[in-house]
Amino acid sequence: MKKTLVAVMVLMAGMCWVAASAQKPVAPTGGNGQVERGRYLVEDVAMCGECHSPRDDQGQLDHSRWLQGAPVWFTPNQAYSDWAFRAPPLAGQGSFTDADMIMVLEKGLQPTGRAIRPPMHVYHMSHEDAEAIMAYLKSVPPMRQ
């Protein structure tokens, strides 16, 4: 009986560990929870800066021009007629309206209604995540011309 009880307890502990490790990571919260969640999604999940930020002479991200738009630094291995060779600026939310950004983030569509051009990933985010991303992007100062 004791062996069975111990085996059940070990099994339950293992199940709890698996369930706990399968949880989604929680976004950091700070002063403005929505902006912080958006920062987490942009910087740590979607990694938008990899394409939407320029690189320096050594190929490293130029954080002084964070999310200011940049040439896409890689090309497809096959000819692709609809490839986007430049990532638009996102800082300050770029030229996107809230409705435009919602279409991009929630539906994977350009403001024109066409599909997002590769290499941009198609996201189907929740409305809450899209709003958090917009809050963060609006908090990033755009470059002054």
C-alpha cells in the first residue's frame, strides 16, 4: 500500500511539474503594464528589431535607431517576386494607424487588405496583445528628420 501511495505521489508531482513548465511565460510588468507587455512581445517574442532596426558596420543592431526601419539584411534562396527588401519604421507606430496595425497583427494583412509580404511573419495575435504592441510602439520615439 505504501509503495502504491508513493508511486501515485511521484506521478502527481511529475504531472504538476509538466503542467507548470508548459505555462506561457508571463510578460514583465512595470510602471505601465500594457507598454511593458508590448515591449516584451516586440523585443523578446516577435523580435521585431531584427528586421525593423538598422545595423551598424559590424552587422550588430543599432540601438540608437531602434525600430526606425531598415533594409532587410537577408534574401530568399529562390527568386520571390513579392519579397519586401525594406522593413518599415515601427517607432512611434510609424505610418500605421491603429486600424492598420490591428490588421497586420491580428489578421496578417496589409492595410490594403493584401497578405503581408515575406519575410514578415504572419501573426494572428489576440486583440489584447495587438493593443499592447501598439502601446509600446507609440512609446518608442521616432527619428527626427
